[in-house]
Amino acid sequence: MFDSLILKIKHSIQHWSSNFLTYAGRVQLINSIIFGMETFWCSCTLLPQEVLRRINKLCKDFFWGILPDGRRMVFKKWKDICLPWDAGGFNIKDLSTWNDALQCRWIYLLDHTTEGSWVSWHQTYILRHQSIWFVQSQDSFSSSLKGILDVRDRLVALAGSITTASSLINSWYSHGKYKVTAAYGYLRGAVLAGPWTAALSHPRLVPSHKIICSLAAQQKLATVDNLQSRGFSVVNRCSLCEIALEDHAHLFFNCSFSKDVWHQLLQWMGMHRAGSCLLTELEHAKFGSTHNWRMAWYCTSLAAAVYQIWTERNTRLFRGRKATVTEIVSRVKFLVSTRLLMWTSHKQYSILAASL
């Protein structure tokens, strides 16, 4: 029954995999195309867990890429990737939880309305006008109804009582519209934001910069030490300074090349401290207002610098081309300035442009 859904997703992924896509591009395709297909099917029927598992596997293989020997080079768990930006994830929806959130709509309809032939028939001949909250699952029930009752039981267990669960579902249904995002947020549970993630949640950040900076902050990039820990035989030497061993701390903040980049950027931003202190300052900053243009300047500069350092490392390693510190800094300044051009006021941008 669900083979056509799997085939459509496979066909899309095979077409996308022929292109050179960034992590941000892959996230966008998963969130828009694959998630759209899955949501359409979930709104019509309950997807079995085995189908959701297969879809998740296809998404994971596409996101991380398959090596020639059939392995995936995974540096971050999929459940962590499915967290919001401010919790260190990439804001990809968890399909299993989203499926449950959509099924809560049927609980509301079976409990409150006779809308539609499916609801009316089940209320009359299956539930026999009993409350959906007290019906016990039976072998004679359809797989869809059994799945809805399983979601109901999980929601009651999470809420603590039938009364609380019923009130929650009622709050998710407003003015004839079901707020699936509210249900998803509750079923997913509370997530803890990392001390540095507020800086990476700023709306001005370029998506590619945001993802690479997030992976760097969590030490989940394919640095040489990470590759060696996964059994790859590679020589551990920093591609930037060509002296020290490569790890995240060295590559982005302790390498002489990176230090020079941070020194020039911090002077540009009016700071006189080490690059790692910029990250510390952003960790403890107040992010209550995303309209603080100077904070946007700091956040976009941090993410752009990490992205450019990582890109330069890969360019030297795989293409044999080298850029100078001045060139890297100029790229960061251009990216940040153009990113903030349409957002800042004339006076604020004049301050930014004058420092270029």
C-alpha cells in the first residue's frame, strides 16, 4: 500500500544525489519535498512505524551521503538533527512524532463531531457512541483505528490524565483549524537550548553558515581526528598551518592562520580579544531582541568566519589551492555586509560600510 510513497521518495533522492548539494540544500529538500509527501499521506492515514523507519533511513542516507563501500559517514545522531535550531538541531521534523501529531486530529473529530463518513461510520458501528477516550482496542478494529488508539494512550501517559489530554487536544483545535505544530511541539517534548545556540538561531545567518558553525560548535565536522576515530587511515596534519594536529579547537581558534583571521575580524568589529572570546561573549549575550543590528553583525561574522575557515581547509586539502588571510577576511566582510544591507538602517549600515 505504501510502496508508491517509498518509490516517489527514492526517485526524488536519486535525482537530487546527482547534484553537489550543501547540507543546507539537503535540509531544505528534506523539509519541503520529502516532508510534504509524508504529511500528505499522514493526513489521510496512519503510516506504520516500519514505513516511517524506511523513510527516515532514506533521509539519513541522503543527508550524510553514501560512501563507495556502502557506509555513511555519520557525525551526528538523526534524533539530534531533528531538534530545533536553538537546541543544536537543523529543524528537520521527526516523522514519527509528526505522524502522531496528525493522528491527534482524528481523536478530536471522533470525540466532538460527526464530520465525514469515516468519522460517522466509526462512531455508529465501531465505537457505538462511546467516548474515544475510554474505548479499549480490539483485534477486530482496523489498523488505522488501532494506531489512533495507540497515539491516544501515549498522549494520556504523557499528559498524566485523560482530562489533561482532552484539554490539550481541544486547545490545538481553534476556529475549525487544527494546529498540528502545537501538537508536534508538545509530543516532541521540551528541548534544552545550548549556551551557544542562541547565536546560531539568529534570522540573519546564511543557512549554510549556520549548519557548518553548528556542527563545528558540537565537534561534528569531518576533521582528521574524527575520521581517525571512525577507522579511516589519514595523516593527521592541519591543512592551514601544516604543522600541528588537526581537531576542531585547533582548526578554528588555535591555528596560526585562524588566529590571524579572527584578529582582523575582531578589529573590524571593534573588539580586541581572542577569537574564542567572541564565542564566549555570544554565549552570555542577551538575545531577547533579534533587531539588535550589532548583535546581528557579531553573529553573522562568527558563522561566516567558521564557514570560510572550513571551506579554505577543504579547498587546500582536496584542490590544492590556497587563499591568504586577507582574502578570507575580505570574503567574510563582503558576505556579512551584503547580508545586513537590506536589514539595517542607513546610519547603521554606514558604520558597517565605513569599517570595510
